[in-house]
Amino acid sequence: MRALLLLAALGALGCDGSSALDAGSAVDAAALDGGSFDAASRDAATTDAGGTDGGGTDGGATDAGATSICPPGSESLVLDLGGASLAPVAGVPIRDGFVTGFEIVEGPVWARGALYVSHFGSGPAPASRIYRVAPDGSVAVAAPNAGVNGLALGPDGRLYGGRHLDGTVSVFDWDDLAADPTPVVEAYMGARFDSPNDLVLRSDGTIYFTDPAWQSPVPEPQAARRAYRVAPDGTIEAIPGTPDRPNGIALTRDERALFVTGTDGLRRYDLNADGTLASAAMNVPAVSGGLDGLGLDCAGNLYVAGGDAVTVLDPSLTEIGVLPAPGATNVAFGGDDRRTLYVTALGASAGLSSVTLNVPGYPH
């Protein structure tokens, strides 16, 4: 078991929604220590950092990481959705009785030459497992009792998950994905999180994650439904001004903007060079209503899942196209050239679909 860094509380939650990790919270020091998140050590098949200027999502910004999945010149590509249509990926979810009733496929992330997704049902802390979807179309259970919703790659190449099972953000062992993951973030203001949902990591190890309470125990452990920022030193702050039930979350290429979705739209935040908030929440009017997961391509376009569709916004955050996608929950790019857009879905449409685009994108 890794040593846990326990930090004393610095006081009650302030009006800005921020707080240090209280004495009842724990952060994996080995995972969050800035030195362990060396961007130069990333596997080129994982992810690079995101990017923006003051206006939107600047696809031309320099990647923060030392390795990049975006080929030279891709920032100037013009996305062509003409004729693009999502097609089902057979075998997801596996129909063996694991989930009965309402079901959800979520958390897509491309890593180590395959796509990983989570599958779970409804209700408090439902059982959840992770599938590995290989390029040849074969599907296997990679983690039978993962307890996760969202999945994300860290700058260290490791797989992180938001766990509704125990209210943690945890890290999995690639050598044994079926083993219990190691908690990295466990509590806030003396209580476990409700049901961590989606997450994204900066190149320095900063974690941003949402906690909308969709799969929370009853009563909900937290006093409010929030999104959070966890600094490399373990300090946790609540992100103010998020949409109701914050759900999807994404960083841009230069890591200078953060996007958060929820049941009432999409918000954007400017970030300082260290990942702290540099602005209040700004509404993105191009999309509205209940929204879920987010993705980015190498030209700076933002993909927003929700409303039975994936809506694509250009770097100025203007809508440029819509892909019909019933029950869409989240998106990720994969394949050797990162041009395959994968879309997960829930409910009657629970499953996985894909389409090949002319612009490569990010694995999460």
C-alpha cells in the first residue's frame, strides 16, 4: 500500500468554494507528487495536454507535454463532417446478465493500442466493470469489479478512474487491471465524495473531476454537488459556478482553459499557468440543456455529448456540426492514427459506436 499524505484542514469552505484537504481526507503522495508526473516520461500512445487562448480552444497552441499525439500541421486541419455517421461497435456491452434494466456505457479512453470503457447499471453504487475493446473488434472484461464511471490517462501513463463504488478517484495497475485500484483522492470536508464521474489530469498531475451524485449512496455524503481541482500537493478546492450536477470535464491543449458540463449547459474557465482558476465560470451559449462527456481534436474543436447527439464546436466555440448519437454519454479518439471517434451511450441505446474523421483527436 502506498503511503498516504494526510493534510490538516485549513478551515471551513470559503465563499470562493475552495478548501484545503481536511484531516479526514487522503491523497496518494506518490501519485500526486509533482516529481512523479514528468511529462517527458509519457508514453506517446497516452495523451498530450490541452490548449486555448482567451477566446476559445486554440488548436494552434503548443502542447504542454513533451510527447504529442497530434501530428504536425493538424491544428490547421478543417473538420469535414459531410457524410459522417456513427456505426455500432459489436459486442459492447457484453450480454451476460451483468446489468439488468437501465444500463450505461461510459468513460472511453484509448490506451496501449485498445479502447477501454466502463459498463454499469443505475442506482446507488452499482456494480461496474471495464471492457477492453481491441482493434480487431474483440471485447474482453479487463476489470470485473472496477466500480468506476469515467476513465482518464494521467501524464504518467497510468489509468485513473472516478469510482462511485467508494467515492474515490483511484489509479489502476496496468499489469493487473482486475486488482483493487489505489485511492488517490478520498474525501472532502470530512466526508467521502458522492460518486466521482468524469476526470482529466494536467501534465503536472493536477486532477480535475466532477461529482454529480448520479450513483451516490443515500443520503448523499457531500453537502453539495460539485466539481473539484486537486493540486499536485494534495490541496483540494471546489470549482465554483459549475452547471448543476457537473458531469463532463476537459482541458484544452495548452492547459489554459477548463470546460465543465452539467444538466444546464456548458461552462468555461480560464486557468493560470499553474492550473488554478483565472476567471469565473463563463457560459457557452452554443449548447444547452443536459450535457455529458467532452472531447477535443487536434484542430481545437470541442465535442460535446448530450441530447442524443455529439455537437462539435470550433475553437471559437461556435457550432460547426452535429452527429446524431442516441443516448450519447461520452467521446474519445482512438486507433493508430487517432482519427476514430468513439461514442458511448446509455439506456435503450447503451453501447459503443464509432466513425472515422479527417482530424485526429485525444484519447480522452
